[in-house]
Amino acid sequence: MKKILITGANSYIGNSFDKYMKQWPDKYQVDTIDMIDGSWRNISFKGYDSIYHVAGIAHSYIKNVSEKQKQLYYNVNTKLTLEVANKAKEDGATQFIFMSSSIVYGESAPIGKRKIITKNTPVSPTNFYGDSKVQAENGIKKLNDNSFKVVILRPPMIYGRGSKGNYPKLAQMALKTPIFPYINNERSMLYVGNLMEFVRLMIDNEEFGLFWPQNAEYSNTSEIVKKIAECHQKKVYLIKGFGCILRILSHISGLVNKVFGNMVFDMELSKYKQSYIKFSLDQSIQETESRG
């Protein structure tokens, strides 16, 4: 039986993984600890095969952020990660899995331009959130050896029922508007169910290294809104001709490029020796919208 410790209680990813692994009660033991009050420092990680570190501050609106708030990102995303990883190694755990992010490559390309991430694309964070992830990656890579395997995941936008970020904003739009701009963009996304299977395989195969999991197909923002509406028996008409207007608005609000910009991982980058795609894009949207 594999023993797994999730470091970061009540997180969306952590809770999703805990629930997912309950399918195999005889194969995995999954425990979770809270990282907020510091009591975790008194808990031994000895005997755990894998530490799945999900604690962190996710991307949020980053304009007009104080220096104190910026420092919080480094304290949690960088310093806490390094402290947990070092403790895991010292206590005798054999694998550490870190949730990094595609944000280490910077923001999406603007409307009309393509940004494709390959194995040779260098990290290029454009804000303190991305930099805090890069610094964490650089620190924990040094801990990797034959007895302590470090896995770094750089997923694109993760979505699913109860997720935060841009997906629920698109869902709100899909339910409120009968028309929506059609923009021919491409984005890599990762359904939480596919991520959970990928992490399970990382543990089973005792992996180490850098990985870029994503769905089996790219997403188009406009088409996603349409699919979400259809799940609720609503119809959204996609209207062309908004490209110029949105390009102008993108200089005013960064949200425009987050929604309609382009950023994809090369599909070859995300291939793994075992399939982790349990849900197609259509199935994932149906699952996300049909529950709860």
C-alpha cells in the first residue's frame, strides 16, 4: 500500500485528489495536514511514499498589490515549499510532488498572436506570482537524488466543479448572455479529473522530473462558453467581428488576454507512457456542469 501525505488542507486540488484516491482503499492511504498554524512541523513524514504539496497562493489580480502582499507569495509559494520539501527528505519520505504552474512562462499571448510552449521554452515570469513558483522549483530541484525523487508539475488552467479562476467566470457568462464574441484562440487546459489520474501515475511509477500535463485537445474560449450553455439547455450565439474591439480593450484590462489570448503546450510535451486522459473536453464540461 502506498502512503501519501497531502500538505495543504481544504485546497481544491488536495480535496479533489483525496476524493479521487478513495476508489482504491486497499491500494492507497491518503492523509492530509494543514499548513496554516505551523503544527505540521511537529508531524513526522517518515513512512510516506509521496508528499503531494498543494499549499500555495494562487494567481489573483496582481495590480496595485502592496510589497507586504507580494512578500506573502514568496513566503507561501517559495519558502514554505522549500521548508516542506527539506523536511520530507530529512524525515525519509521518498517522493515530493510540487504543483507549479504554466505562469512560469509568463502571460498569454495577446489576441491574434500564438504562444506555444515547448521543452526548450525558457521560464520567463512576468510577475511576482510566477517568480515565486520559479524560485520554489529551483530550490527543490537541488533535493532530487536516488532516494528522494522530486516531481514538478507545470499545468495550464485547471478546472472542474468548484474550481476558481477563469472557468467559473466563463460559466457565469454562458448562463447570462445570449450572445458572445467569437475569437479564434487556442488555450491549453487541464480537467481536474485528468490531473488526478496523472498524479496517481506519478506516485505509482515513482517518477521524478518536470512534467506538463494537459487535456488531449486545445480549447477555444468561445466554444467553451457555448458548450457550457448547452449543458444547461441554453443557446449562446457566437458573433464574429469583435476582434478589433477586444484588442483595444486588452490594452485597458489584462483580463481580456487572459480570456481570449493564446497559450498552448506542444502536445508532444504532455505525452506520458500511460494514458491519464479519463475525460475528453466535452465530457469534462458535462461533468463540471452536471454536478452539484
